[in-house]
Amino acid sequence: MRYGLVLFTSDRGITPADAALAAENAGFDSFYVPEHTHIPVVRAAAHPQTGDSSLPDDRYLRTLDPWVALATAAAVTERITLSTAVALPAEHHPITLAKTIASLDHLSGGRVELGVGFGWNTDELTHHGVPPKKRRTVLKENLDAMRTLWSQEEAEFAGEFVQFGPSWSWPKPVRAGVPVLLGAGGTEKSFGWLAQHADGWITTPTEGELGDKIALLHRIWTEAGREGTPRVIALAGRHNAEQLEQWAEAGVTETVFGLPDKAADDVRGYIGYLGSKLVPATTR
């Protein structure tokens, strides 16, 4: 199993570069950051954890741009995978976002992965011109358009929300394409979308038992004609060796631990502690 860390970035506490370097030195495989462009003050959308318009963490108001954050991390690391948990591509024009992601992938030596979400904050999406009932469609189109730009020398696209004529755009991603991971609830509807448009699943913090949901994902994946098995990235709380063993048996391929909202020295200490529990000393 791979192990990673997710930093809920903000304009306080440890920087993404500092956290990513500490993670790589401790032997972790991956580093994730989230995205919110802004938080509307008046919202009808309920947060999945609180069930109402209140927020569980004020860092939602203060998140850094994920691609700037990961660029600083790329500059000080050599091995660790750089990803989002999750980004919101529906809130961006795919031409410019494709350029940003491909540039980071090029400069990092092919270490970028794209964790995406549909977006629980429909008020935020509305500010970007995304109809709440079309957020899955917009995400699909934006991903399709970016993949076209990444894979074709002269790319063009005609969709409901995205249109552009024959165009040149470089750099291309180092690999054939940037892996896409869907962060969403473990439902048949989400897994159906994933099997058509993504390469793996990032669980939600409130997912609960994973065994039956991973089995459902594997079935839908196979029925969609996909080869191999989907990646499963589980978000974890505290280190729990028994839980990690159960997850591995159920098909979890990577576990990602959240970092505390504390001073940089405290976060570095926590990263070192987790690394000593998870990563063999010979690989650190």
C-alpha cells in the first residue's frame, strides 16, 4: 500500500513546500492539497459534514491556490506524487487549467495527478457560471477538453459548455495523460461516472465501512469494460494498524492522512511520527 498526506492549505501554519519536503524525507509516496476558489458568505448548500451552511473549519475561507501550492512543493522535492484532494475543474476554463497542470507535470518530471470533485458548494459553482444540476456534465466536458489538449497536436473540442477550434498547446504531460481520481461518496451513481471518466476513487472523510463499496466499484468498473482494477485512495484519521490491514484486504491501494492545523514544527514532528509507523526505515 502507498501512503500519503493531505495538507488543508491556508495562509497560516506550515507551507506546502515545507510539508511536502518533510513528507518526502519521511518516506511518504504522495502529497495532496484541496481547492476552493472562494466561499460565498450566504449559501444554500449544506456542508456534507455539518449538514447545514456552517463550516467545520475556517481554512475553507483561506485555502491557497492548489497549483501554486503544488508548484512550490515540486520545487523542493524529487520523488513524491503531487495531487489534489480535491480540485474543482468545473470552476475553471479547461484551456488555461490544462496549461497549468501540464506545465506543473512537465516541471516536476511527471509527478502530477488530478483529484477532482463535483463540488458540494453549489453556491460557489454558481458564481463560476456552473448550473448546480449540470456540475457532473461540466466536470466531464472540462476533463474531456483537457485530455484533448494534452493528447493531440492540433486539438479542437465542441461540447455543450466548452468549444474551441483547432489549437496548439504545449507542454504535454510527461505520461500519456494525467491520472484522474474522483473524490465523491461511494454510491452507484458516482462509481458509474468514475468508471467512464476517471482512474480511481478518493473516499470522503465520512465514508464509513469501505469493503462493500469497493466491491461495488470493482463490479461497475468491470461492467464498464475497464481493464485491471481502479485505484482506491482512503482518507484516514489517526494511525490504526488494524484498520490499515482491513483496508488493504478490501482493495485500498493508498491511505492518505490529514495534517493538523498547527505550527510548522509540530506538523513536521507529526509527519516524522507517522512515517516511523508506516514506512520501513530502509526506504526513508
